[in-house]
Amino acid sequence: MSLKKNILSIILVIYSTSLCGQIITGKILNGTESGTIIFSYPNWLTSKKDSARVTNKGVFTKTFNLTQPKYLTIQYGSFRKNVYVFPGARIDVTFDASNRIQFNSSFKVKNDYFINRYLDSITTNNVHYKFIYNKVNISHPIDSFRQVLKGFRTFSDSLRQAYFLNLKENKQIKPLADFLITDSINWYCYSVLSAIDYVSIIPTGNKKLFRQEEIEKKLLFQSDDTYMTSDYYKRLLFFYLKSEFEAGLNGADSTNFEKTGFTSFALEYIKLKDVTSKLEELIISQLLINILEQYTYGSAQQIEHSDSLISILKGKLTNQAFLNEFNQQYSDNRKAFLSHRVGKTAPNFILADTTGRSYTLKDFAGKILLIDVWASWCGPCIKEFPYLRALEKKFQNNNQFQLLSISTDDTKKIWIENGLLRFSPPGLGLWAGEGKEFSRDYNINLIPVLLLLDKNGNFLEFNPPRASDGNKLYQLINEKLKSK
């Protein structure tokens, strides 16, 4: 009897482990990068990273223990793709790493109920956005526009039907059922968010009506867990609240809105609408995430106000997993903010150019130093180059000014081939290196970001106005050059 119990216990342990763990295996053809593949997935606030060794035959295996479905980013060199995994998944991935075109066309995922084939097709071809773009006419009145949204839902449902032919059989599998519910919600919210690009089709007097009828009702009538896991739902929720707040700022009662601020407005919204506890937690967690960004881009006055708001908001949450991660991120961001305050000495660095020559912060003593932190895959970074080039030209005869272009690309090869040769960034080009020490020391979490240092290597501004933002950056640098 005892032996039978032990055997049964072992079987149950193996069975439960197989249900929870995820195993991803893969085969890489024509791999030329280092023998490592990177995996990352979103947590509450940050992206968690892991890796696996790739053998000389291009084979890799990785086991995860995710308790909830996740979008997992698989990165090999500069190539990356998202796959959807859920507890118990056994996924096999193959791709050709010869070049980006081959990678995108050859990337295949097996053993996943067609979820990743569906996702890859709609994201690669951008089919949802194209549907809206092709259907919306700027002369449509608001009622006709609602018909476009209705048609979008039918279109999105037909896509899922086409990929999940055995839907009735697979509907019994809970991870798939949850995915389909979330996906449906996701793309409805995406359709409304995309419509914001066409605000000119909504007559000015009807914008509030549109928000209330097409957004608010959809936000409040659902409260199940799958609804809460939709990324576009969260974005739509926050967009709606900010739109309502901005409408208040422009309304007759604008003075009260200015005094209370966005966070207080959102908390009052929760109270007035009597929202569900899950939705309340979602709104408050999004508010906290929003406030965290101020520790990268905010002023000292904003930070002081944020500290008191954070204390109030945290007291309203019960999600301990979120709070644990938030507390760590809050501590790190605040510490970094204090280290980058005006007058603080910037961390030293040792970075090399394309020839291998090393530069340190001391090499630029006596100069106002503008550092542009970028990467070859960052579209907004590339868009700033013409403006930075024009700015550099204005100071070309001033030997007390230096522009540095520091790339955070993963490898030197990617920096040169995908960055320098393609985009020719202005300034002296340096590479941050594989160890990411520069990003860590300077607390670079988002790019593009600018750093402005004085002639003694002290912070003048952390993330000053962008070069594309009118004449503000030029005037700021010019003022600092004239001062002693």
C-alpha cells in the first residue's frame, strides 16, 4: 500500500510539473552570432531575461516555469520574434539566421495549437492596422465610423476562425480558450486606439460622446482575468482616463483639474464609477507605473510630489507580487534620480570607437558634453539624427562643445553594420560594449535619451529637451557655453 502511494505521488509530481513547465527547443540554420540565445518576457514592471547556449550544430533547449501565459521574446543577435507560451507548452522553434529577410520568412513554431502561426501572420503583415487604414475615410461621420469598428470585430473574428479550424475540439483546452478571449478583447481595444490616429473624422463636439459610448462602456462591463491581461485594454483604459482629464483641463472647471492633477482625478473616477476591485487595482497599478517614469524624466519638484502620491497609492493595493517588484524599481529609480541631479559628478566610462581607440570622460574635460544614447533598432533614435546633425553644425566652430553618439547595440558588428553604415549618426561614435556597464552606471532604461554634462563632467541636465523640440536644446547649450 505504501509503495503504491509513493508511486502515485511520484506520478502526480511529474504530471503537475509537466503541466506547469514550458520547454522550448530550437534549431538555428546559418547562425553567425555568439553561441547564446536570449529569452525575455514581461513581468509586472520590467522584462525578465534568461538565456540558453546554442551548440555548434545550432541546437538549443530551455525550460521555463511560467505560471501564466506570456509573450516570450526570442532574440538571436539583432533578430527577434515574439512567441506565445502557456503553462504546459512544448514548443519547437526553427529559423534561418542568414539575414533579416530570411529570419522573418523562415521563423516557424510547432506544437502550439496554431497560436503562434496566427500571431506571426497578423503582426508581420500588420493586418489589423491595414484594415482600419483602408476602411476609414476622413469624411466619415461618427455613426459611419462606428460601423468600421463593428466591421473590424467581424474581420478579427474571421481571422481567428481561419487559423483555428479545429476550434470546437480545442475550445476545451483552457489556455487556448483564454487566449482567444483575450485576443478578441485585445484587438477591439487596438481598433479604438488606432482610430485615434484619425481623430479628424470625429467632429469636435462628438469626441466626448465617442469616448463615453465607444470606450467607457467597454472598459467597465468586463472584469474577468482574461480581460485584465489584455495589453491594449490597459492602454485604452489609460488613454480614456487621460482624455477625460485633458478634456477637464480645457473645460469650464479647468482650475480644479489643474489643482488636483491626473492621479487625484483617476482616484475620484474610481470612487464615482464604483468600479470592480480588479479594475480599481489595475488603474492604481497603472498610475504607479506612470509615476515611476517621472524618476527618469521628471523635475525635482515633480519627484517630491510623486513620493507622497506613491505612498497613498501603494496603500490601496493588495497585489503583493506587483508591490514587491514596484518597491524594488522605485528604490532603484529614486537612487538613480538622486545620483543624476544637477551638479552631481557623472560616472566615468571607458568606451571605444570603430578603430578600437578608448575614450574616458576625462578626455572631454573643459567641454560641454552632449551624449546621445541610441541603438540601431530604435526608430525614434534614428529620427533624431537630422536634428542632432543640424545642432552639431551650429557649434562646429566652438571647441568647447562635443557631441557623443553612444550606441547600446548588443555587438560591435551590429553597431557598425546596422547603425553607423546605415544611418551615419552625428558626433563622435562610441559603442557602450557588451557588458552594458554604461547603461547601468547612467541608469539608461529607455532610449533615445540625452545627457548634458558641464566642463567638469557634472550633470547639467539628465534628458534635456530633444533636438527635434524646436530651439530649446540649442538655447540651453548656448547659455551653458557662455556661463563661466
